[in-house]
Amino acid sequence: MDIITLADLEVWYRVGVPDAEREKAQRLTLTVELGLDFRAAAATDDIEATINYFDLSQRLLAFGEGRSWRLIETLVVEIAEMILREYRPSSVTVEVRKFILPKTRYVSVRVTRPTVRT
């Protein structure tokens, strides 16, 4: 499987267990890996035959507008589900990094989900 990676996209979302932590958006980074077959895109050199990662980056930047989450586990699953639904990769891996704990570089949560074909 071929992979497109968006690495360390900086977003500002409201996330945290205490109410006070969700009062203001905080900096998070997202890394997204999209599994898909590049053969059609490579053969045609057509962006319509692949996933437009610029469009996805803009969607992720706006994803937190007017929303909040208590757990980054909930957030990461919702992002993965949105990507599968709207962009239709063969699979998606999403990692959310949160910079909240002292003496740690970050805390992260990662999920991998395949597309469910119906």
C-alpha cells in the first residue's frame, strides 16, 4: 500500500478533562497517514485520482471550530472517522500530540482504521 503523510500539522483545539483546560484552544499537532493505491494517480498525473492533502489540511485546521473534547482519544477517533468518510483512503492512521505534562515532550494517542466498504 502507498502512503501520503501529513506530519505535525499544528492545530488549535479545545481539549482537556478539566473544564478550565477547555476554556481556550491549545496547540496540538496531528500526523495523518493515508493508505491508498497511487497507480491511477501516477498513470494520469491527475489530482482527482488521489487524495488532495492540501484540502485535507484545511479541513483539519477547521475541524475544532465550535467544538471541544474531554479526551484526546475521542478526538483522534473522530478525526479518523471523518477522514475515512470524506476522503475514502484504504486506511488511515492519526496521531494527536498534546503538550500538557511537565517534563515530557508530549503525550500522544494514535489510531489506525481501515475503510469499511459496503
